[in-house]
Amino acid sequence: MLIDLLSSQFFQRALIGGLLIGITAPLMGMFLVLRRLSMIGDTLAHVTIAGVALGFLINVYPLAVGLIFALIGSIAVEKLRKSYKTYAELSIAVIMSGGVALASLFFTLGMSFNANVTSYFFGSIYTLAPVDLYVIGGVTVIVIGFMLVFYKEMFLLTFDEDAAAVNGLPVRWLNIAMTVLTALVISAAIKIVGALLVSALLTIPVAISLLMARSFKRAIIVSVFISELAVIVGLLVAGVWNLAPGATIVLFLILVLIVTMLVRRGVKV
């Protein structure tokens, strides 16, 4: 059964898509977590769902419309975050509320496609089409390319935004770029793990790596490794026992986090 599963095209597409997101999600998640913006994942996921619902409503490729909505939402978050510096989390709450409201509106306007949109809430990695892989692959290339070029700038921005501004870095544009890249990753990941679980892929591998690694670079490497491992194990478990793949991926990550915390507690004792 396992051999048949591995040789099937739908599983191979799912594995490729999952592995690609397994690189980009923790890569962006590391910067978001350290900047205390981890909840932005949930916010942009809800905005993306609104775009997906509109895509079904107007009969346009849903993931493309969701991507546009996510980009608009990411820029709006950054604008509001600058307006409410002391209460930066307000930007996340406002945009999330707007995303939920728009999604609800589009649901009521297109009752016939609600079942299709629901699959984006929980993920439908086994239904990835070649065009979905092209989108995910394109997002992966963009994110990795940006991080390779602007790694030092992003590192300084993450740990000391004021120092980055003093050193003449384009802080505003780097912040916008980070939120836009996050939007790209989330919109691409939604069909894999679903809107309700996408933030887990951004944050849990990072949470594990921060417990295990002693340097920033090593933490990034560990988070990506854990994420890739979760994708492989989660997909295999889901395929063999006919379970929801998004759920098995996230539950495996939580299991690894619990084990890591117990091991660290044991070491300290």
C-alpha cells in the first residue's frame, strides 16, 4: 500500500508542494516570531479565504484572487502597525475582522460553492494541480532569493529596528517586503494545511528550533528541517490511514514540540 501511495501522482504533487512550503513557512516564521508578529499568519489566512471565496464567486482561479487579497491585507497590516506603534497588535485584529467579514459576505452570495471554499479552511493537499505547484514553486523562489540577498538587513531589522533605521536601512520598505512575503507564503500554504492551521506551520517549527538551537542561523536550519520532517511524516501517516494530512502534519509538530520541552526539562533537572 505504501509503494502504491508513493507512486501515485496526486501524492507526489502533495509531497512536492508540502516540501516547498516546508522551507518557506518556517523561514518567514522565524522573523515573525522574533518580532512578535506570529498572529499575522491567522490574520492573512482569513483575508486569503475571503479572496478565495470571491474567486469562486466570479469564476476566477481562487488561489490567485486569494493571493491578491493577502497582498492587500499585508500592506494594510503594515500601514496600521505604523499608525498604532504602541498598540501594534490592533492592526492584526482589525484586518482579521475585515477578512472574516468579507469571507462571510461572499459565502452568503455564493452558497453553491461553500463546499469548495471549506476545503481551503482545512487544506486539500491531495488535490494540488500542476498550476498550484507552479504558484508554490514561484513563491519559494521569491522568498529564498529575497532572504539570500537581504539576510543581514533582515537580521538587524528583526533584533533592533531602531538600530537598522540609524544605520540607514530602508526600514519601511523592508517591513513591507516582509509582510508581503508572508502573505505570499500563507496564500500558497492554505491549500496544503488550510487556513485554520497555516499559522502552525509558521510558528511551531520555529518554537521547536528556538529550544534546540544556540544561534540564529542554526535555528533557521533546524526549523526548516523539522518542518520538512513533519510534512513527510504527516503525509505518509495521512495517506496510509486515510486521515486529514493538514491535521497530521500539525499534530506531529506539536508532538515534537512536547518531546523537545520534556527533554530540555530533563536535561535541566
